[in-house]
Amino acid sequence: MNIKVLFFASCRDLIGTGERKMTLPDGATVTDLISKLAMEQARFTDMAPSLMVSVNQAYVERDAKLQDGDEVAFIPPVSGG
């Protein structure tokens, strides 16, 4: 299946782009996507536990199953003053 992945703030800096198309096997979960990204960029493993994840603009748990055409966003914690 094909999905669109969005990266924000420090995620975008780490991955080197704000948006990317990825292919995953049918039945893949958010955890599977994180594992694939970590294989390509080892430092993503350190960042992953603190990220919020949304699928089609709704926050989800890591065990959420993905569907063809989904949009997944990785959102790091933000702070402000």
C-alpha cells in the first residue's frame, strides 16, 4: 500500500524533507512505519517515543492499522512561552 508521510519541526530536520511517499505491506501499522523509518535513519528511533502520530488528521495509537492512501503525520512535542 502507498501512504503519504508528513514530518514536522525537528522530524523534518532529521528526515530531510517535510513530505514523503512510502510503500508498506498490507496490514502494516504505525509501528511498522516507524520501524521502516528507523532502518533508514537510526536517530529516528530515539525521537519516535516522544512523537504524536496522526492518521488522516486524527491522533492514533502506535498499533493503528494503516490503509492505502492514508496520510500519516509525525509531530514532535512543542513548547512555547
